[in-house]
Amino acid sequence: MTDKTHQHLSRRERQIMDIIYQQGQATAQEVMESLPDPPSYSAVRAMLRLLEEKGYLKHEQDGPRYIFRPTLAREKARKTALKQILTTFFGGSTEQAVAALLDLSRSKLSREELDRLSQMINEAREEGR
């Protein structure tokens, strides 16, 4: 699966992927039970098959059930999604993205979180020298 393919998920497909990432693996029934306002069981199965065809999921058979797992590790998927957000909304600027995140969560960050962020910035400075 290429990074480009990873951008094209519908809202419902993203919800399904979120569920599978949170649980690590899931059956169609487990996905259906976790979806808000779920469609029919057969519709969930069809979406899981489509996500498998697109390369996002793989399955193993356990008796009569299919157990679905993501093909991409969560960390890799996060990086791919962040890269796409950076490109789409911030013109590739990490500075602008970080500034926007800080603006959103300024009052919610603890002293410890701010210290960790400051340390990461200092480490990035050192690596850049």
C-alpha cells in the first residue's frame, strides 16, 4: 500500500479503521457493535472487504469468523496521516502545524507536558547543528 492510497477513506471507513486500531483486531460483529448508528451486518462486511481490497486490512479465519487486522502499524499510519495534514492544511510547515496545536491546547497543557515539548524542541535544535 502506498502513502497516496492511505488518504482515500470515507468517514465510515475511517470509523472502522479507528475501531480496529483501538482493538488491535476485530470481527465484523465487533466492528458493527462499536460503530455509531451502525449499518446492517452485511454492509459492515462489505466495507471490511473493501478496506481489505484497498490494502488497509487483512484477515485470518477463525472457524466461521474472519478476524480483521490493520496492514499498517498504527505509528506508521499516524505519520502518514500527519504528513498529509501538514501538506494539505499547513503547506508542509511543521512550525505552522505546531503553532496551531499549541493555540488549540494552550490552556490544557500541564507544566510537565510543556517541559517535555520544550525538551523535544531543544533536542531538534541540537540535531540540526
